[in-house]
Amino acid sequence: MPDKLRNSVVLAGGQSSRMGQDKALLPIEGEPLLTRLVRQLTGVSECVTIATGTARRAESYREALEGLPFATTIQFAEDIYPGEGPLAGLHAGLCTVQEEGYVLVTACDMPDISLSLLQRLLEARSGGSDAIYVRGQPFHALYHTRVTTLLEEALEQRNLRVMGFLGGLSTTVLQQEIDCSEPVTGLSNLNTQEEYHNYLNRMRRDGS
């Protein structure tokens, strides 16, 4: 088990247009995807912030998580720059973090936290980079809180591409490795109904 982080952020403010319904509330093994993800994050971080985009979505997610026995603190962050995509969610989430340091950032369409990948990310902190991520995958990654000001500058200038933003940071980029001990890779994204049903089918096969 990797060392426990102080903070993690879930980006859950997207429009889910390709899925056709709210990805964060997709049912997986009898619970919403967001609940599944937060349950995993409570094992690796002391505080989980859900960047919801809007107040309405925050209320919906608060209801979905209500009554669950999470020991970790759960908080919600609305976009300060509404409608500006994942960088706005990243900015909102990091703005809630009080302590300086690295934050694990994932997206609500990534249903599995890979402990082996997280360990690799944590080991790379010694390099002191602004962000540590797997090539081509800007989330399930570590971001240092010092990038918050740079995020604000990018949003003010409407430079909204995530990979473009990363290109202006000091980064450590890891190569993707497949860990056969984890039945579903932590870098799975569920963007479409086809990807969602394929994921469910893999879970059934792996669990059989």
C-alpha cells in the first residue's frame, strides 16, 4: 500500500456528452461510479475534493454519497471559471487544498485507482516537478499545489488545453506499464456507452 496522501481531487464537472448521461453516477457493482472511486481514494488520501463544476451537480453528488461511512473528509468545489473544461475543475479542486504539496488528481470516468501506478508517481516526487503523470494521461496523476496560480493565468487567457498547460510546466512523465496483478488498469476511461459496457464485461470475466 502506498503512503497516504493528504489530498486527492476528482474532476466531475464535465458534460458527459459522449456518454449521454452523467458518468459519475453510472452504476458499477450496485453503486455509482463516483462512490466507487471515492471509496478507493479514502484508502490513499485523508481528504477527497470533488470538483463538481456547478452547485446543482454538487448537490446531486452529495446526495449520492450521503450516509456512507467514509473516514476521509469529503468536500465539494464549484468552478471559479464556469464552463471552461477540465482545467477549471483542476483549478477549483486545487484551490480547496490548504496545505502545500502534491495532490492526486483523477477523473470521474476513471473507475479504478491503480496502487502500483500511484506508488510509481509517489516515488517520482523526489524530482520536485510541478506535475507527475503517465505519458498521454494527464489524470490519475500528481499535481503540486504551486501550479494553482499558473492555472488561473491559463484560464484568464482561455488557454484551455490540458496537455498544452502541462507543456508549460516542469513535469516528470512516466511510461505506462501494465500490472497483471490488477485486473483492470487504473488508466481505463469510460467516455462512451461502449466503453462502459466493455468495462462491465471485463469485470465480470475477471470476477468469474
